[in-house]
Amino acid sequence: MKTKCKNILQDLPEELRDLVIRHQDRGASFWLEALPLEERNFALSKQEFKDGVRVRYDLPLEGLPSHCACGSQFSIEHALSCSTGGFINQRHDNIRDLLVCLLQRVCTNVQQEPHLTPVSGETFNYATAIVDDGARLDIKARNFWRRGQDAYFDVCVTHVNAPSQKKQETKAVFHRHEQRKWRNYHERCMIENATFTPLVAGTNGGLGDEFEKFLKNLADMLAKKDGETYSDVMMGLRTALSFQTLRSALLCVRGSRTPWSHNTSKLSSDFGLALFEAGLRG
């Protein structure tokens, strides 16, 4: 079977072969393999499922606009990288919020977007180190890697099929983003005697090495706390992340980036005053 799969892969066109290889990352296919259980939030709408399959194999989608609200020509690649509309931030925030909820079950002092201690004369080896007084990271949790120590995490969701990355292996793409985050925040977290872990994920559902280590430790802690097997917890976490990543990516493609403002200029910002002026309220 391995030989057969290898031969099929070699016979594919180069563009499609690269795409298929990216979707062989661990965890990238869980949304496609899971039964659509609504009570587990594993159910996709008809549109989401069709779009997910077509995006997976680089097939065109129906009903997309010709141009984006930012003025650029619209495409799936552009939609997954365009900052207009805030969907890129939401894609990041959805992963962050899921991890915060999970960490709260096994760690103490879990915080979302915690402030870092201001720098006061410390020097850093990396010129790209973040030294702003108002600097924040995505998540802070105590007792994750070591009892009595704080751990900081920063989430990054990157579009692996972006033109600047599509010719690279996803492992190399994830590693480059991990190293960038590490140079930015590792030394800053050392001021607080805390650890720093960059959590890099791809729009294909794959995870970077540091995210994999984080997920394994989280699964182990959850399994011990809830009395479940490690393998079941790990698969459950991967499946939840897979669905979250897919939905966030499809929102970037299908979500409206143009605010609906038709005839809202006449809508009062003071409803009580509007009712009084209309004689509907004394």
C-alpha cells in the first residue's frame, strides 16, 4: 500500500502533489475522518464540507467574488492571507480560546493576553526581541511544564499555501515561524523566570514541533486528571483542533469583508430619545 500511494503521488501534477503532501501532516485529516456528531461539535454544514474538500485538493469554489474588499483579485490564497475584515485575527483567536479553556482544567493562574513585566535595563542577545512595556503574549499558565513555574505561549496560524511558502515543506515553514517567535519573546520571558513556547499551526491542520510537544504534555495532564487513556485524549485534542482550524479557514474564504451599512445612517444611537421624539414614549 505504501508503494502504491508513493506511485500515485509521483504521478500527480506538481502543484497538486505539493498540496497532497501538505495535507498528510499529522492531524490535517481528522475533520474528514470523524463522524459528524453535533453534540461533539464535529458536524459541518453542507457548504463547509464541500468547501473543505475542494480547498483541500485545490479545486475552484463556486460563488466567490471576483475581487476582495481590499481591492485585490479574490482567490483562496488571498482570502487566507488578507487582513481586511479581521478574519485572520479571528482564526488566531479561535485556537487561543480553545487552548485557554483546556489549560484551565489542569493549570492554575491561566490568563489570556497577559502583560509581560516591563524591561528595566536588561540587555538581549537578539535585536528582534520585543522590549515594549505594553508587550503581551497569548496565554499564561502556571504548573504546565514545571510545578511552581509560569509558562507563556504565543499562537501563530500560518497559511502554508501562501506564495512565499508553498514551495517549502510545512515542517520548515513551522520551524521558521517558531524561531521568529523564539527570538522575539524567549529572553523577555526569562526575566520572569518563566518558559516560552511558540505554538505554530498551519491552515492545513498541521502543527509545528513545539505545538506537538505542548499538545502531548496537555494530553498527558488531562488524561491523568480525568482518568482517561492518553491516546483517546490526544486524538480528541487533535480532532477538536482540526475542526477549529478548518472552520476558521473557511470563514476567511466565505466571510463578508464589507460591512453592511445600507440605510443605517438614520438609525439613532440613542433609542430612548428616538422613541420620545416619535411620540412613542412619554
